[in-house]
Amino acid sequence: LAIIVVICFYAMRNPTFDAPYPDIKASTDSAVIARGKYLAFGPAHCAGCHCGMADTAAMFRGEVVDLKGGREFILPFGIVRARNITNDKETGIGRFSDAQIARTLRYGVGSDGRALFDFMNFYDASDEDLTAIISYLRSTTPVKNTVADHEFNLIGEAVKAFVIKPMGSVTATRSKTNIPDTTVKYGEYLANNVANCRGCHTDRDLKTGAYV
């Protein structure tokens, strides 16, 4: 019985999932790129995880830093390392299509079909804001930086095998665009769908990730 359990565990520890590819295409429009830069270094806080460890102080000073990855998060289930999201074609996102990147951000499904740990909650960001973020990332200077793979302990492998699933949308509808303004409605959108305030400030089911 123990042997069967071990075999099943290792056979199921890297499940793959399917998800649609959003019709998102990067733009070269300077206004769109500027919006993406604002989001990446502001509300979407891409830089908070994806800047290099040595660039942390500069990032907190508000400087524009390379999003070359490598930051380590030591968690109960292992070590998770932020990926290189510069436009490098070998070690960054330059090897992926716009639709692949959009699918990762919107559905939590990686380019190889694996479910990602729920750190980047942009599932209900508008098409316009997803386009802006990807457009900015495409405009960045490619930085060749190979980031080591995640390292999972037994708990982490069990989570991958039996627990983690792509989250996807958590609202009934998703806007294609959200015009920035000073309304409560826009503030709610920004807090929940871009800045992911509820990721820390709202209770969640530890098994499913659902908000409770």
C-alpha cells in the first residue's frame, strides 16, 4: 500500500491544466507602454517580486530597475523564486507569445500547463490593463539572467499533486477597459483586481484559495 501511495504521489505531482488564450496583443503605443510601466512599478507591484535582490533598495527609492528575477521566498512548502520577466528570449519572457503571458496572468496557468502558485492575482484585470502591462514588459531591455528552479519539500510536492489548481476569474464579469478616475468603483477595481489587496487582507480557504 505504501509503495502504491508513493507511486501515485510522484505520478501526480506535476499535473497540467488547460485554459484559453486571451486575445491580448502588445502595443507599441507610448501611452499604453507608459500605463503599463505605471502599473508594473505601482499598483500591480511587479517590481516588488521580480527585481533582482541587489536592486531592492533602488526599487524602494522609486527607481526603475530591471525585472530580471531571482528573488527568493522561503515558505513552509519550499523556496519559490521570482522569474525573469524582461524581454530576453532565452531566460525571460521573450520566448513566450503575448497570448501565453496573458494566459498566465489571467488564469494562473504557465506556458507548460502547470498551475502557478497564487501570487500574481490579475485574473480580473481589464483587457486594457493586461495589454498595458505586457506592452511595457515587451519594451524593456532584455537581461540575460537564468533563475534557478523552485525547490519544493515534501509538503510542496503534495500541494502540487493534490491541492493546487488554477484560480481564474473570481467575479461574474470582467471589464475590457477601466478608465482611471476618483470613484469608489474604480478604487474597488484597482484594489481587488490589480493591486490584489484582498490577497493578504481577506480570509481565504487554504485548500481551494477561494475567498471566504
